[in-house]
Amino acid sequence: MINTEAAVLTAVGEPLEITTIQVDDPEPTEVRVAVSNVGLCHSDLHYMTGTVHTGLPVVVGHEVAGVVEAVGSAVTGLRPGDRVVGALTPSCGRCVNCEAGRATQCQRVAEIRHRPRPAFQLPGGRPVERLGDIGAFSRHILMRDNALVKVPDEVPLHLGCLLSCCIITGVGAVFRGARVRPGSTVAVIGCGGVGSAIIQGARLAGASAIVAIDLDEARLEASRSYGATHVVNGGVEDVATEIRNVLGDGVDYSFEAVGSARTAATALAVLRPTGTACLVGIAPDGTELRLPASDFFFGEKRLIGSYMGSGQVHRDITQLAQLYLQGRLLLDEMVTQVIPFGEINKGFEAMRSGDVTRVVVDLEQ
Ligand SMILES: NC(=O)c1ccc[n+]([C@@H]2O[C@H](COP(=O)([O-])OP(=O)(O)OC[C@H]3O[C@@H](n4cnc5c(N)ncnc54)[C@H](O)[C@@H]3O)[C@@H](O)[C@H]2O)c1
Ligand SMILES: [Zn+2]
Ligand SMILES: [Zn+2]
């Protein structure tokens, strides 16, 4: 067991508090990672503000990169010093979903995540929960070996951490979730970290038009640099009408990257007949959708969802790192602010402002 510093959430709606916690020794298939960088994802904010339930106290944070520090007795593929990116979706590789290439729906994930003792605890012995069994806002974390992916030395870790959540989620939703075809038209609702990655995925897929929709002018401006060909401010214009003005009967694919029933309904409304809407944003617990049934039977529209890129973490993160090195996936542009760990609460404030696409915390500072 080692002592480290972590940003702990003790009550919903309160700021994170940096305090000492104890990190258990790695189990046979676990790895202890010295965390270098973590991106601030809106999913962290959902737990912090209570829109999604969590046990308390908890360490949130999951968009993580760092360096392997110690490995469990059964770990063969990683060793101390390896530079790694973490994934929220460990998998068994053997259940029907894993065998079908749908590892984000591994049936044995609860079993895999189970460990005999708490990974984190307060000095008095009180267990501390971890978001997604990661809890990345800690200078040291424990992760299952197969949820860690090595990245090339040329990928800086303050950018590499984005591959772990917003990039794999957004690009995966395009390629593996909706399977966007070259030449098709795309709308993206919500242009934060995840939406910007969806826009980049649509560009990589060869979309002929990409419409970015947000309420924030700065986010809309940035979306053009990621590949948006049109922008619509959803707070000023009626999104479905505006898209029809520009693209006739609507788009072939739409992506919802906000997390609300209203924007999910917009995603369906902006489609042309036969189009596919893909829900990526995480809506508050208990959210239900009300949608016009005729869109499905007369309009032959499809509604799908995508979680963490719907795919294979190792292959996808490795390929995404290559796309970055080739200059085809923009990461430097997405991270214009790297803040010291001590300023993490200010980082969450900045995330709401729209001036940056992704705020990243440096845990080595
Ligand atoms: N499915 C998954 O695997 C997955 C993974 C990561 C994040 N998420 C979820 O995706 C969502 C986006 O995450 P993020 O980190 O990019 O968030 P973010 O805060 O960086 O971006 C959200 C964006 O949505 C915009 N927005 C808010 N309300 C809007 C509206 N009514 N219309 C248009 N735009 C609006 C905001 O201005 C902001 O630019 C969150 O709900 C998050 O929890 C899902
Ligand atoms: Zn995330
Ligand atoms: Zn499985």
C-alpha cells in the first residue's frame, strides 16, 4: 500500500478536495500507474453535480494517461516505465459480446472489476469509490492490465489522455457506432470534447457536409477547425429548420453529444428519411425520450447509441495515436489549457465557459 494525493468528492455539489488517500497493492492482473495527465470530461461533472448517481466519497476522473509504476504477478504485457493511456471498458475477451467485437458490452465486466479489498481508502480505513473503477484524479491509480494501452513516445501524455475518452468515444461513434459512409452528411449536436471528436471522425470518414450545433459561439468557431462545414447556434436558430435550409431534407447521420431528452429529439428531427441518429451524450438518471413514432415507420429513421466508441480499445487507441502522428487527428488544438492539479476545481469552471475544447490537468505539478 502507498499513500498518495487525490481530489476527493465527499458531497454532491461541493468542490473536489485534494487530500491523502491510500492506494492498495496491485492484484495479479492489475497495474499501478503514476498518473501524469487527466482530461476533464463532462461525465465527471455529472457525478459531481448529481445528475448521475455515485456512492461517496469518490474519486472521479477517467480520461487518463500516465506511466506504469508496478505490475501484478500475472501481468506480462506491461512493465514499469511504459507510457500508457487508460480505458473505461476492461473486457474479458471471451464472452459472446467480446467475441463479436463488442467489448464495450463485455458480460463479465463486473466480475473483472471485482477486487478483494478497496483500491482506495482514506487513512482511517474508509473505502473511497472510483469512477469507472479508475478514479484518475489521483497521483497513483490501479487499473486492470487489459484496460491500458501503450502509446508511442512521440505522443505527449497531456494530449494522449484524450484518446482514453473523448477521442475514442467520438471517433468510435462515427466509425463503429453509426458507420458513416463517405460522401454522406452529418450533424453534431454539442461541440465540447466529445462533439469535436465526432466532427473529426466525420471528417476522417469523408463526410461531404458536417453541421456543428452548439449554444456557444466560441465552440462553434473552434468546430470549423476540426472539420465542420456549417455551424448553427441552437440558442438562436431553430436547428431542424436551419439544417433543412442548408441541406434540403436533412442529414444522413446525426450525433447527440450533450446528454438531454431535448437534444436527443433534435437529433431525430434533423435527419432526412432513412437517416441514423446516434445518442452519445449521457442524460441525467431516469431520463426518458418522447419521439414521433411516424419518423420511424414512415420516415424509416434509425435511432442508436454508442458507448466509449463501441469497440476494441487496443486497436482503436493504437490507430488513433497513429492518426495524430500523421497530422490527421487534431489533439494540440483541442488542449489549449493544461492546469496544475491544485487548480482542478477552476478547471471545471473553465470547462463550462467554452473558451477551450478540453481542459487537461497535470498531476505531476
Ligand atoms: N457515450 C459515451 O461513451 C460518452 C463518453 C464520454 C462523454 N459522454 C457524454 O457526452 C456528453 C458530452 O461530453 P463532453 O465532455 O464533450 O461535454 P462538454 O461539456 O465538453 O461539451 C458539451 C457541449 O454541449 C453544448 N451544449 C449544451 N447544451 C446544448 C444544447 N441544448 N444544444 C447544443 N449544444 C449544447 C455545450 O455548449 C458544450 O459545448 C456528456 O453528457 C458526457 O457525459 C458520453
Ligand atoms: Zn469521459
Ligand atoms: Zn467479455
